[in-house]
Amino acid sequence: TRHETLRTLIKEDEAGGSYQIVLKANHALKIKEIAIENNLEQLLYEECNHIYDLSNEIPIRVCIYKEEKNSKNNDYLSIVIHHIAFDGWSTDIFFKELIQYYQYYTKQTPVLNLPELEIQYKDFAIWQKAYLTGDVLTKQLKFWQDKLSNYETITLPTDFIRPINIDYKGADFYFELDEQTSGLLRELAKELQVSLYSVLLTGYCLFLQTYSNQDDLVIGTPIANRHYPQIQNLIGFFVNTIALRIKINSKTPIKSLIKDVWQDIIASQNHQDLPFEKLVAELNVPKDTSRHPLFQVMFGVQSFGGTTINELLEPYGQDNLYSIAKFDISTFIDDSQATLRGSFNYATGLYKKETIEQFTNTYLV
């Protein structure tokens, strides 16, 4: 009831354009209850990899799995939400509100203390379409056209020949820095008066330079796109992807390079409103079914997950239920704990695990 985007259908008109239909607030969310024996892993895998029919299905599915034939008598809850209605920022909002509702309905708290939502997702979509016109659109496009003029595609060595069509099968390789190193990296960021993201991205660029022998790098990075106060507490897909272009001069001292990267990030963030797909269309990027446009490598640092899920639930400890690689390599680092933790998500059609382990070690060094 609170978030329209979770009860929105995406329809298509005769011209092939998409539009939203928001179902009434009393639309019932169907929660499936399934009795299980020893097939929980398979059931969860099927649920995580469900293919949505967004024109007829709302983008959220909830299942409760009940172990009824053994002494444990555990219940498992799965909540699967399509990315079209949800981003990383939404995760914290979702769990904070879920905990509040849970405590309210179990009489642990007398009132619901939730911030008022000034707008809904469809309101933002309409506003954004109207906003990105005229001088605003021209200014945004001019920046990116200048920034990406004569860009180069990063060419990393692969274990297998690139397929003609993108293969989205993937896997993850996880790593963790010790607490001392994590602390020193944060101190370096403070010393240079830059973000931790700038420090970690600079190291990532040096890793890419090592394997590609290229000094001119274009890297994709997700950006929350939540710089408007009206959408701070709204569940929805607001995240945008921006293309960072980093040029490395081997004679530049490392601290100066970090500051240069920081300045590049700031300039790009100041022009973050242009949707990535609009940028690709305006730049007339040649279509290539074997790779994504502009970049094949993603990098991000995030602090999502600040909500302690253990207040309500004990997480199910499997991480192989959804194995997708949207890019050749995507590296994400979690800054929400004392130690920095990360993962290399990679296309298994291009890389062996041993190669990614070598990449990871090079980056950490």
C-alpha cells in the first residue's frame, strides 16, 4: 500500500513504448506457503530465477517455506523483487520498514514511525521526462560527448573466445581486507580529503592498466541518483549508470592521481541525471551483440545493508542461488563494516575462476 512501485504493472502500447499501471492500494499480495522436505535449495533457486511477466505480474514475490516433517520445524521466508522496481538503496528502506511493521503488528511498538512520502515513483518518472529537455538536456549531453570523445574499449585478456552474443552466466569471487588495511585506506581518504571510493577506484584503474596495457580507461559505475529529497525514502529503481573515463599518466604520483580521479568523479556526478540508455542513443554507439556499449567493466563502493537484518531474520547462508554476470567483470566493495569486503562478479563464458583469483590478488596488492 505504501509504495506504489511494488504494485505496478508495465504495459506496452502499440508503438512499442512502455507505460505504468498502478494497481489499487487494496491489491492483495499473494503469499505462497509451501511445505518442504529436503528440496529447499532447489525451490529457492527456482524462485530467485523466476522470469517475470511484468505486464501481468507485480514485481514482488513472497514465499514461506515450512519444514514440517522434522524436529527443526523451521520456516523460511523468501522475498524476490524485480530490479525494475528496486535498487540497492531500496534494500535498506525495505528492511527498515519491514522491521517497523513487524514490531507494530506484534505489539512491540505502539505506533508506526515512518516518514511521509511526498511523491510516488510514477511522479518522479513523469518529472524526469519533462526535466530532461531543452537547455538541461543539451548541457548534459555536451558534457558526456566531450568526456567520451574518441574513447577506447578496455581489452582485458580472457580465457575463452568472446561469444557472438552476450552470455549472462556468471559467478562471484569474494575477498576481504583485514581491519588494519581497511582503516589505513579510510585514513588515506581523509588525509587527501577525497572519498574512499576515489582511493579504491584509483587502485582498480591501476589493476586494469596492468592487464590491458591501456592508459585511457572507461569504467561503468552505478550511482544512487537519490540527490532529490523527495525520493530519499521511496522504494524504486532510481540508480543510474555513468561512464567514468580515467586517464593514467605513469609519471603522476599516486596521491595526485587519486585527487585527479576524485575530480573526475565529482564532474561526472554533477551530470548524473542523463539516463545511460539515453546517452548510448545520443552517442550513436555501434551495436555489438558480443559486448555492452561503452564499457565492459563495472566498479562500485556501497554502504547498503546498514539495517541489521538479524533484528528480524536470520539470513539464509547461500550465495549461489542467482549466478548472473551482466558485464565481463563487476567489482563491488562493501563499506558498511569495519573491514572492507568485496566481490569480483565475472562472466564464466570468458574467465576461469583461477584467472579472477589472480585479478583479485593483483588489485589487493
